[in-house]
Amino acid sequence: MTDHRIVEFRVHSVSIPAKAVHSHGSGDVGGINSVLLELVTDSGLTGWGEAAPWPVFTGTAAGNAAALDIHIRPRVIGHDPVQVEVLMHDIETALVGHPEAKAALECALLDLTGQIAGLSIAELVGGRHRESVPLSFSVANPDFARDLEDIARIWEDGVRIFKLKTGFAEHAFDLGRLEALRETYGDGIKLRIDYNQGLPTYDAIRRIRDLESFAPDFVEQPVRMTHRAAMAEITRAVDVPIMADESVFGPKDALDGASARIADIFSLKIMKSGGIRRTIEVAAIARAAGIEVYGGCMFETSVAHGAGAQLMAAIPDLRLGCEFYMSSYYAEADIATEPFPVRNGQVHTPSAPGLGIIPDGQVVKRYRTELRE
Ligand SMILES: [Mg+2]
């Protein structure tokens, strides 16, 4: 027990427009609609977390704001923030689903605990295996000419990994974009493919084989999240590694997915697993099964990106990079007081005590919304 107690629990819904719409196999997204959580202690410390939902994938901003406001608040006010697992276990028992709200709470608790202990979150949850992780940018503009301009600009910043969002248009469009990028950048570009469940399951194997000649590192979530037997069949049938994203949320999904070998790689996301610690459990199951992991994210601000960067530092094996590019290249504005630490194509994990990302109150206010979709 410490002598710190949580006395304020503030929920801020924010809506930040994107510079350009991103298209996916599961639909278009024009901005970040997320929920920031600000915890304040009687000792004057402030901890931040974020719930970043995606309605076609996890949940809604409205649902998570209500989960925080109504169900989580009374279980947290008056408590010692360092009792992270005790509080999380209590909330997991009391509230089903809403992994994004749980991730927001856990991040804010770890932010406070880190400040109290004088340690970064990565150090609190295991240590720093690395200081930075290669960044992947997602190519998702239906207007490919604009994507090519963005890629050329981002290439200048040192980014060498690009993930094509596929399956929202014709198969020929996907093949043409891959061909153009390979021709322009040769072997120096690392290409990945993410269908976001967009392939028709009956024809998935043949279409993925068509892409293999462009040498992608992996193909992510080709078919519907519930088509797990098909995921396993595709993984066995093609040479390119298959990644499960929508099909693996928390540790139980990871255990089932590893047993059925539904993929070669799992995409780790704190918004799916309900926090950093549960995501480390997913990574541990993957590691035991010989499944690779990757640093995924949702449509989020630099608060959730910061939590992701802390997680990435603490994961033992990480060879495929991460995709925390939203605050640098997608959102109209970064809400933090300092720009999210992307330098030379690498995401750097903040080393300050706690999360190491501090939102700017004025910017949060500017993007605050009552609109809860
Ligand atoms: Mg994905």
C-alpha cells in the first residue's frame, strides 16, 4: 500500500479528423474517435490512458465511455493506483467485454504507478529489451496516387516498412499496387498485406498465392475473424506467413488460436486484450507455440501509442516492427505536449517515469466531443 489515492476520474471523448480517409476490407475510417481517461491522485499526480475502439472490430466509443463512467469509476475512486492487477481483476470480474476501456484504466494506473516508483511502464512490466522498434506505415488510401506521394515523403523520413490495406476493391487493384511499389522501390521496401477480413473465404488461398510473387513479409487476417478453421487451412496451404489480428483478442483466443495453429503470427493490441499485461500474456502463449508477434494498433492518439511503445519494449522477441504511425502521419493533430517519438523510421519508447506521454489540455479541449457514435 502507498499513501496515494485516486480522487478524480475524468473521461474525455475526443474526435480528431484524419488527413486522408483510410480504406480497409472492413470499411472506411476518416479519423480517430477515442476516449481519454485522466486519473488524479490526492498527492497531485495525473495518469493517462486511452480507449480507442473501432466499431467493426472491437466496440464503440459510446460504449467504452459509458463503461468507464458508470461501471469502472466507482471501483477505482479512493483506491491506491499501484494495486494494478487487483483493480483490473476486480473490473474484469464485474464487467464483460469493453477491452478498450480496461486498457485505458490499466494504462492510467500504470502511468501513476510508474511515476510513484520512478520507472517507465516498460520497466514496471518486465524491463526494456530495446529502446526503439521499426515503424510500419499503412497504405490505405483508395486514391493510390495520393498514397504514392505519402510513401515518397515518409520514405524520406526513413520508414522502410509499408502495409497495404487490401480487399476493399478489386483483386487486380491490389496486385497492381504491389507491383508498382516493388518496381519503384525494389528490394529495399518491406511490404506487408492486411485484408482486414476482406477476402471471400472460398477463394482466399488462390488470391493469396497470386500475391506471393511480390514477396510480402506476411498476409494479415485474410478472412472473417470467426472463420478460424479457414485461417488454419490458409496458413497450411500458402508459403507466405499468415497473421491473425481480428481472430485473436485476449489470452484465451491466443491459446485456442495457437492450439489450432490458425496463423504464423499474432498481432498484439492492447485494445483487443484489455491492457498491456494481458497482451504480454498473449505474447507468452505465442512464444510457447512458436508463433511470432507484431505491434499492432487501432485508430488512436499518442496516449495509446505510448502504451503500445512501452509494451513493445517489454516483449522479448519482436522481429516484425510496429505500426504506431497515427499521431505522426494520419491524424490532423498530435494531442501530446511533445510529438510522439518517431525518428528515422523508428518508434522510440519514452524512458520517463510512467507512460512518458503527456496530453496537452488545450488540444484535448479543442477535439473534445459530446458526439458518441
Ligand atoms: Mg489488422
